[in-house]
Amino acid sequence: MKRFLIISWLLSCCFTAFSQGAVFTTTDTAVQQAYRWAAGMVQHYRGNATDPAGPWYEAALPARNAFCMRDVAHQTIGAAICGLDKENRNMLRAFATHIAEKRDWCSYWEINKWALPAPEDYRNDREFWYNLNANFDLLFACWKLYKWTGDKSYIQHPVFTHFFDKTANEYIHRWVLQPDSLFTRPLHPNAPTPFNKQDYFHRCRGLASYVENVPDLKMGVDLIAAIYRGLSSLSAIARLNNDVAKAARYESMARQYREKIDAHWWNSGDQRYYTWYNGAGEFGTGEGEMFLLWFDALKDTARSRQTMAHLLAGRWNVETTSYLPVICYQQGYWQQARGYLLQLSDPTTPRREYPEVSFGVVEGIVRGLMGIEPDAPQRRITTLYRGQAADTATVRGLGVMNTTVTVTHKGKETVFQHSGKQPLRWRAAFAGKHDRILVQGVAMAASYQTDNNGQIISFVDIKVPAGTSWKAAIK
């Protein structure tokens, strides 16, 4: 066993080096072990670039040799951290390419390494499995990847812009997803004829949720949140392209969906959101409320805190749990986030080999614990250490925004270095209220923001010249 662990560790290190992905080190030995395992698994799930599908990675049940829309949308940032940029571009483009009117503007839910729709989810263009969240989730993933990498093809390539346009228009209308139709839409719009309810390729052709165990489901709150976030992303893309009218239109559309969530889905008695609405006109609760936070669809702080409290009190499958490290860090629940990282990477955790888990751990550590958040439109990278004060943590060789950065958090200081050819803005953030932040030894007045858990964050924005190293510190 010891020999096996040593070999696994060496393979993990080699894979990281070969992929030119980020290298993470920390004095927190438990988190170090979690990252080492997760980064090694990400490389393990990397497919062969010469397969008919092109560069790809596992994002479905491992035995299928395939990638699924929901899983990919979730795994992309973890993949980018580990150097799987070619895979991300190729897989997202494959999904966008296959949107088609003959499938009622759906793509393929799952594609295998042979570049075919996975037979486990597809029989023909009239009979297949599809969760309607997928188009909006993929749209959001494209926006996130542009912000992370600076690669404008994610928001400007004709394959993607065609996908965006069809999703925001024909797809919404074909599946009766307008804001005022959410409770009145048919249970199975666009169903095959004759309809066989016992055939899941019939009844699940257009599921109105990522939650798949609710009989006669008409609408899931997670789908409404996904539509909101997808349209908000389109508004941001239009604004970036100086299309003011389109940006305003999509922003207005998105706002209508968010308002529906707060107007109709809050259960004041249980102090939580309903998650589904069925054909009998009944609301119910179950899995799915996590997506309200993932898609940042909640603007009422009290309600989002109640949602966090319920999530933290529950026990969830590994798919849901794999989203929680990043969510908890961003919402201000730092200790709980660390707990999820260790739980997901624990060898005794059932189904930890599901690909989403390792990708989620990698993202949870780099985006969450290290607080590294690139924003390509603003030419800005934020750092915020959310770890234990006594520990030191470093990410080296992280490819973001067409540059490579190294970030070290140590005690009350952060060192930021980037090797790009252009200057960028570094937002150096620290937990707590600090009037001044020392930048290269010179005091600068701090600005403040508050996370969802009420914790004050102090920060300064610094213009960092290309190829330089800068230090920010608090007293």
C-alpha cells in the first residue's frame, strides 16, 4: 500500500508538470493532500487528444468515456487550473455545435470519446434525455472561462454566438420557459408521439430541473436560477461588445426570472426555498437549492443565509457536495468550506472517484481558499486568503488572462507575480477591516466590502507592471 501511494504521488506530480497546470503547496498538510489527490485525478481523467472527439476529459460516469453538459459546465475552471484549456475549448464547442432545431434547440446531453451522442442518453433526435438547465449553464460556463482565461473565442466565436442567440430566444419559446409560463407550461412540451411515460427518453426529454427524482415535475427553481444567470451572462457579453440595447434587453429578461424566485418560491413557514413545482400544482422541497447560490440568484441576504444554513445542515450526494467548497468560501463560511474539501478527498467517502469531485476540490482550493478571481474584462485579478492564519500557501504557474501568475499568502502578507507582457490590476484583499494596506512598504487607503456572512473584506487596487513581483501586507 505504501509503495502504491508513493507511485500515485509521483504520477500526480508528473501529470501536473506535463500539463503545465498550476502547482499548489501549503503548510496545511490535510489540504495539501487533498489537492495532490485531486490534481492527480484530474489528469487521470484527461482523455486522448487523438480520439475522434478531440481533446476531452471525463465528465460523466467514468465507465462511459464521455462528457455531460452539466458536469462539464461545473468542471471547466478546475480543468483550466490544471492546464486542460484545449479540452475545455473543444468540449464546449462540441456542445454548442450540436444545438439543432430538429432537437427543439437542444444539443446532445452527453458526448462520448467517439464524438457520438452517448447511447445511455440518446436513441434518436426525438427520443433522448435532456435537462433544460444545460443550455443556460453552458452559456454561463463560457462567460466564466472568458473571465478566467481572457480567451475571447468563448464569447465571440460564431459557434458560441449562434448557440447563445438560439438559447435566449427559440429555446425559451420552444420549451415554454417565458417568465409568465413557468407554472402553466405543459408537463412534457415537445414530447414524442405517441408518448410513452414509462420510457425515460420520452418523459425526460426536456426535464425542467437538474433534480431528476420528482414525479410529474413541471418546474424546478434551479432551472429558473440557471435561466437568470445565463441571461445575465449574455447581458454582460453584449455590454462588452458595446451593444447597449441587447445588454439592456437581456438584463431586463434576467431580472424577471430572479423576481419570480423571490415572489413565488420562498416558503416563509420553513424559512427556505421550495425547489420544485409539479403537475398537481403543488410545491415541494428536495435537492436543488444549492444552484440558487451557484448561479448567484439570491439578492436577499437573510434568505441566502437561511439557504446556506440549510445546506450546511444537510447530507448531500457527492455531485451536490462537490459544488459546496467554492460556494462556502465565497459566501463567507470558510471553515465549513475546508471541511468539505477534506470530506470530498477522504478515501472513505463513497463515490469520490466521480470526476466532478476532484475538479471541484481543485477549484475550491484555488478560487476558494486562495481567493484567486480573474476578471478579464476589467484586466484585474483578485486575491484573498481564506485559510488558517498560521499557514503559508502558494499557487505557482497558474495560467489566467493570457499570463501566468504566482501567488503566495503568508501570515499577513501576499506576494503577487505575473509574467505577462501587459500590466494588469491586482486587487489585494485581506479579511477584516484595515484602514491602510502596505504595498511595497507604502501605506495605501483601503476600500471595503462585506461578504454574505457579514465579514468585512479590505482591499486595494494596484497596477502591476508586466513581469514584476509585488507585495501587499497588513499590520
